[in-house]
Amino acid sequence: MAASDALVEIRGLNKYFGANHVLRDIDFSVARGEVVCVIGPSGSGKSTLLRCINLLEQPQGGTVVVNGEDLTDPDCDIDAARRHIGMVFQQFNLFPHHSALDNCVLALMTVLKKKRPEAERIARGNLERVGLAEKMDAYPGRLSGGQQQRVAIARALSMGPDLMLFDEPTSALDPELVGEVLAVMRRLAGEGMTMIVVTHEIAFAREVADRVVFMDGGGIVEQGKPSQLLSDPREPRTRDFLKRVLKPAESED
Amino acid sequence: MSSPDNGAAPRRRLSPRRRAQRIRAVQYAVLIAVIGAAVLFADWSQVGRTFFDPGLMRDTVAHGLWRALWNTLVYTAGGFVIGLVAGTLLALMRLSDVAPYRWLATIYIEFFRGLPALVVFMAFSLLPLAFPGLAMPWPPYGTVWAALGIVGSAYMAETIRAGIQAVPRGQIEAARSLGMTSGQAMWQVTLPQAFRIMIPPLTNELIMLIKDSSLVFIVGLSAANFDLTKFGRAAANSNVNITPLVVAGLGYLIITLPLSIIVRRMEASASKGR
């Protein structure tokens, strides 16, 4: 892909937690409109990589360029840059003291300085988009995990992001609630949203992703089209991981 | 400890429920003995006259109780507001990235938490010695508010810090990922949740301040500015009877009991919102 249509451009990214070297010289880019799924064993650094893209984690080396702006530059207005990068967390992280609607309205008013009526109009539209028109006034505590995660997606979408980051969005959900969240994400991908999804849902990656990235030990081991990587991986580590994930009952250790 | 070793214990022990039954019986016996002793040995008519003289009660209520109650409320409210604002500031300083701020806040908190409120009031009333010409605004309120605020803020700072730290990290991350500045995240997301967590301990501190406001007598007051305690004591002294002090004590309950009820309601509605 040409550099010009890359929305995310990461070069030489290094991240340490103390002495622990969690990201090792990562080069990674995502084109506008592309849906990338990042898979890998726990501790492989995939969530940290995602969190470096909106600088929730501060990398020690390398550059992260989003939308042509170098976020690692100390002069970069990181708050302004984050407005265009939506993030969805494993634990939803909804604001428990606000209704579903106000969860979406809050940043529209405080960050984008919208007036209340306009903020509510945008928020309603996005809650309808994730199928929660009836739950607008409910507080997060009254919603199921799946509904909470859809509110979280609506909250991120309300800011009108160019890029959506999903950090294991279905890992905290009961199995029967995973489908409704994946359906929203699938629709979003179909609408052309640029998405980076850290996930364990191999079936979702196979169906929705344009590209799958396999990470292990703080580095990208292999990446490619889902049909190739998930069915016929080149690297033994990828093959081993997929075997464990797809056929957990047959694992030997 | 008391578990039988393989059933080899020779002596039969009481079952836990039997033992609890006997302990309860002993507790009731002690209570009855104490009440019996009080009934037998105290001169109740004398106690009644000195503590609960009905005529003097009416007199106390009619002559200045409400004024004193109001003064206590005003002293406490001002001190609490100053304490809350300063306490929030101190809590933020304790959580600051700038190390000297953390040190300063820690020193302040440890100093004023360790000091009796009485000493702070004394120091405040003597402050003009160090700063000749210093005049606190709105005498005597300025001095009382400042003294109560200083004592209260040291306690409240620790409560507020604990409340802020009890808000999960993910909340701040969510706010920041939406583009909020760290200040906006603090005011819009962290503090509203932290204050909910802090309601019960802050109420305790408010009640403590209400009681500490009784120390205003050190500042030196004219009769119109008497708080409940000073008012009750003056009336008790002039009548040589404890009744006015009992009435003043009941005045404190008039403040604190509704407060407890309101706070319980707030907690209930806050837990609904979560």
C-alpha cells in the first residue's frame, strides 16, 4: 500500500514496562477503510500495541503517525488527536453516573463544545445505530454486558472518529452476548470504518478482517489475508497458536 | 484451636450455639444489674431538677436557643465549605506529578491532623500578635471559618484522595480516549464518582466539624454570636443548673439527626444510579 493512503503508520515502536520489553521494533500500518484483526497469545503485546496508537501507553521509542500527525511528537496536541480515534475497552468503561445517552453526550459537550440539543441528536443517532434506541435513559448498571459494550461503541462513534480501536471487545462478555456486539462491529466494517481489533474471535477475523496480524513475544510474527493466515499459516508459532485456540480440547499442555 | 483432635477430646464442650446462648444470658444479667443499681442509688428527683427542669427548658428555648443553633450552623457550614475546597486542592496536590506538591500536602495534612483543634483555635485568636494589623474579614466568622476550614481540610484531603483513587483507572482512560484533557476527565468523570464514594466519610467529618465548632468560645464572642455550647454553658452557669446545657446538646441532635437521614437517602439514590 502507498504511504499516502495509510491512516496509521507505526515505525520502530518500542515499549517497556520496567525491564519487560513488551513491544520490539514494531512496524505496522493500516490503510484508510481497512479492517485489521490482531491475534496472539496473552502477553504478546497486542493490547499494548493498540493502546500505543492513541498514546494511552507512552512508547519509549519509535513514531506513531495517525492521519498524517506524529502523536509521539511532544508538540502534538494529543487531546485533539484522540477526538478522531475511538476506543472500545474490554471492560466497557462506561461512566456509571451517567445514562446511556449522557455517556455519549458528555464528550460531545465538553470536548467538541456542542450545544445540548445537537449533542443529544448525535448521541441518539449513534445509539440507534447500535440498536439501543429503547435504552437511552438506562444507567449502565441496568444494562447487560452486551448492551453496555454497544453503548461504549456508540459513545466512541459519537465523536465521529476516523479510526476505531477495539481492545478485546467481547472477552468480558457471556458467550450468548458476544454475537450482538460482533454484529454491530461487522456492520461498522461494512460501512467502511477503519478498524483495528484485538480479539480472540477467530471466526469474526476470518469473516470481517481485510488483514490478520499475528503477534507473539512483543513482535509481529506474521500477517496476511485471513484466508491465508488463518487456514495456511507460514510460521510454526502461528500454526501452534491457532491449533490451541480453534481446538482447545486437543491441546497437549 | 478448639477443634477436637480426631474425636479424642475427653471433655464434652458446649456446642457453639449453646455457648452463644449462655453468653447472651450473662450480657442481659449485667445490664439488669447496672440499671438496678442506678435506680437504687441515684437521687432521681435531684437528677431530674438539675438536668431536666421543665421551666428552665422552656426558658432556654425561648431565650436564644435558635439564635445559637443558627450560629453553630453558620460556623460549621463556612468551615466545611472552606475545608472541602482546600481538602480537594490538597488531595490533588497529594496525587500530583510534581513531587514538592506531594511533600507540601503531606506535611500540611500530617501536621493539622495531629494537632488538637483547640490548639488551632488558640493560635488563630493570637495571630494578630505575629501580624499586627491583621484582621480576618467578617469578625468573628472569618476567624472561625478559617480555623475550622484548616482543621477540616486536613481530614477531608485524605478522604477525598482515597475517593479519587477508588475510581477505576479505566474511567480516566475512557475519558482521555474521547479527547478530554486530564482536567476535564478529573472534573467530569473522576470527581463526581469519587464524591459519591466519599459521602459517608465526609458526613462523619461534617459531624466532627459541627462538634469542633464548639471551640469558637476561644476566639472571644459577644452574646449574639454564641454557638450552642457557649450559649448552653453561659445559661447553665447563670442558673446553676445543667438543664440549659442539655437543651444545647439536644440542639446538636436537631442538626445531626436530619443530616444522617439525608445522607442515607443520598446513598440509596446514588447506589440506584450505579
